[in-house]
Amino acid sequence: MTTAPIATLNDLFQRVAAAGNPQAALRQDGFGQWQPISSDQIYQRVRALAKAFLAWGAQKGDRIALISENRWEWAVTDFAVLAIGAADVPIYPTLTGEQTAALIQDAGCRIAVVSTRQQYDKLNSVRAQTQLERIVMMDGSVPEGAVAMSDLLAGADALGGERDPVFDALVRAAQPSDLATLIYTSGTTGEPKGVMLTHGNIAANQNCATLAFSFSAADACISFLPLSHITARSLDYAIYGRGAQVAYCAQFDKLPAAMKEVRPTVIVGVPRVYEKIRQAVEQKSSVSAIKKRILAWAVKTGSRHADEVYSGRQPSSLRWKLARKLVYSKVREAFGGRVKVFLSGGAPLGMDTARWFASVGIALWEGYGLTETSPVIALNNPVKQRMGSVGLPVPNIELKLAADGELLVRGPSVFVGYWQKPEATAECFDAEGWFRTGDISHMDVDGFLYITDRKKELLKTSGGKLVAPQPIENKLKNSVLVSQAALVGDKHKFISALISPNFAALGDWARQQGIEARSCAELVADSRVIALYGGLVSEVNSGLASFETLKRFHVVAEKWSQETGELTPSLKLKRRVITERYAAVLAELYADEATARGESAS
């Protein structure tokens, strides 16, 4: 498969159409069986849907909303919108009707494509707040007022390898400067902003970001991270562009089974995905004293060879080979047993997580980027890597550090601005055109980039000390007992932590201790549970500077999630939401702050 540079995403679509791949994509049918979709079928379905859009008066420069879980129809809709010169507006299906309507209205969409009846009902209930003229529904039985995608695609597959020269000319007419997509940021703070990415922005990133991985037609990935997020979308583009296979997994709880059935060669996950896998391994081994000892021995053995594993070498030690047979191979099997490339992005991975996986024979290549940079700025790879860093910058990106340590970037993949927000756009660029990332970072002597934290998320104590919360939160989450953790204490005398437990693991521990609780609230209030988490906090504190140590903590009775509002779709903390929701708890933590000394966490 050619790896010649592309100028637009339509060039990538043409590459997909010409691949002659009988299994370019995989979908699950109603019986859970994986069914192939060929390159020709993708082309014909895109052509048919684009024809429908044109018949409805859609034209170059229009915006079309796309609200769906990961499925083949997402990619077909994306390519069809781009084919006619329009821009798609991917919206997270987990948003409320009001939130969805606000984005559709802001983007000026007249057409929306949704996945399910549930999504249609949600959107239709707020339709009057938008300019929508048509709503296309991917699922079969459609209500009055919706258009069935199956009707629009009827007969498309029968056209086989036939090509339409008029449609192809329209596809080729796209220019690098054309708007390709309008992606609304998830809004961890403040209101969402529409990031305008052009064909040229995304193409420039596609040309450089994954070169060192040498993906080929033999590769396969599972598309499970939300495609409304640029990280997942860019990997799918990279896989499609190499003539490889993309398998769609619409529900996260079906991912373990999908891993075993599809057996992907490439995985991209946000850090929380990898943290959960580590916790699952540790929790599974904790049910037996023998299994627990074997895992501890294997991790300890592997830790001596972690640097070898991370640099792509296979240790020759007999102990390591035995540990691989007993433990490491089983961890790999959880991913399907065929993965060659493990990628992590979307949030800081954490040195502890990277080293643990290297200690069980898996190198996690951490990368870094933003929606505004299409997305990859830097990425570790099999050729050049350094654990703890986010890698070397991609070749077409320039970096420099501001006086306060904020990372500034410049290059062809940097977005053109925020939709209808000229003031916000002006604020994030300096006079020389450098984009302010908002991330505090540093580079080592070899040029590897390290991200410390978000500039706006740094906590500043009343004594003037700056504390980066994410590395400390990651240390807390290394425990199987912790699902999420949020540091608090901005403008206060000391730092504290809110901890959302892994209730499955905590429940197992409580039963072993003979603790009976009728509710989560009763469980986290038990003195033995508080002492347990106090021990974890003390462990983390032992590796921190005195001003960073957690002086107090509170174990919450709720599991934080995207659905309940504490996490973004990429599983980052919504700090503003959390601090507002637990305002009473914070008031209690800091009630005696004026007289409090540097006491131990409790």
C-alpha cells in the first residue's frame, strides 16, 4: 500500500476505495458475528449517501452533524460529508438533548445523522431549538420524521467495483484549506468551543504521526474510543490509509470479547483503559494467595528488564521467559494475543503505569496532542522512545517553551481557529503565530518532551507553591482500590484528595474483613475503610515533596463516570463539576484551615 503524502482527507478516501480490500472494515451483526465490509462497499455507500446530501441541497462549506457510537456508518457518513466539500460536526452521543441542540445550532447544521432511535428521540425533542431540516437514522425501523440510512444506501453494494467519474471529480475538488470538521472540545472548564480543522491540518498530521510504526495491510485495530474525539478518529484514518482493517466496537463492555475475536495488531487507549486492565489483572490474582505471589514475582522479575522491553528488545533471562509463560502471555491474551503496537494518549499515562506494563512485557508508546493540533504533537515509537516522556515531536511541528513553562507549537497541523469565536482564537495565539497549548512541559537534552500538567489545572497553595495534580492522582489510581482521584486545595493552605473507589475491589476486601454495609455511603464511612485508604495516601505521600503531600482526604460514596458528569468522554476529570458537587465536603476538609498544622492525611 502506498504511503505517499496526502493533501486532503479525500485523498485518503480515494486510497481506501482503491485498496481492493475485501475486509477493509468489520461490523457485528445482530447475532454478534463479525461481518466484513469491502473497499468497494465503502466507496459505493459513501457515493450513495453523498448523492442524498446533494439532493437535499447540501453544498461545499455546509456543516452536517454526526451523532453516533463507533460503527461503520460513522466512517461512511464522515467520508460522504467530506466528499461533497462539507464539514462534519461529530457530537458525543452521551450529551443531553439541550447540549446537543446548542452545538447543532452554533454550527448551523441543517442535516444530522444519528445512530439509534434513542438518539433520534433525544434530538427530535429539541429539534425546534435548531435549524435542522432532516435527520438520518442508521438503525433500521425509523419513526415518522426520520430518514432511514438503509433507504439511502439501497442498491449501493450491487454496484461492485463500478466508479462514478462525476462523483470522483467532486471528491478530488477538495482543497487543503477547506474546512473538514468542526470538533467541539469536551469542556473540562467553561463552555465548549468548536475547533476548526481543515483537510490540510489533518492530512499534515497523518503524513507524519505514524511513519515510524510502518503499518501495513496486515494490521488491524478495534475502533472503540469515541470517534467524536480526534485521537480515535486519527488512528482509524491511519489504519484505513495503509489498507488495513478497522473493526467497530460500539459498546465498551463488549471490548474484551472483541479483542479475543478480532485479535487486533494495534491498540490505542486513553490511560484509564490501561489502568483498568492493570487493576483487573491485580484483582483477579488477589482471589488466591498463590496467584497473588506469582503475579508479584513476575512483575518484580519483569521490572529488572523493563527498559529492555520498552526499547523493543526481548530479554534472554530464563526467569523472564518463565514469567512470560506463566503471566505475561496471559496479559497479552486479554488484548487478543496479536498486538504489536500499544499506544496511549488523551491524558498523561504516568510513569508507574508505563513501568508496570513494561514489567509484564508490554511497551506502551505514550503520545501527546490536542484537538487543536489534529492531534499528534509528539509520540514515542519503536525507533526512538523514552519512558516517562511523550516522545519526540513529529517532524513538521515546531516547539518552544514560554517563560512560565507553557508549551507553544507551530506547524501545518495547528488549527485555524475556534468557530465564530475570534477573541478566543486571538487569545490562544501569540504575535508570531505560536499556539499556546495550555500545558506545562519541559524537554530533555535529547529533545524528548515531558508534559507536567495543564496550566489551568495547577493548584496554587496559599503559600504560593504550585502543585501539578495529575501525576499524584495517577499514583493514587495505581491502586486496585481507586477508580478515580481528584486533588483539591487551590488557594488553600494544603492539598487534599477526593477519592472515588473501585467499588468491586473494595467490596471484595470488605467481605474478607467481615464488613457488612447496606450501601456505598455506609461502606466508605466505615473506620476500617478510611484506614485502608489512609494507608494508600501515606504510601503516595512518601514519594512527594512536603508541599505536595496530601494532608487530608475524603472517600466519596459515588462512582465517577461520564454518565454522571464527573468525567469527559476521554475520561478526564471535570474538575469544575467535581469541586461544585463536593463543595460541602471541601468546606469540611478546610473548616479549621487557619489553625491546622501539617498533620498526617486522615
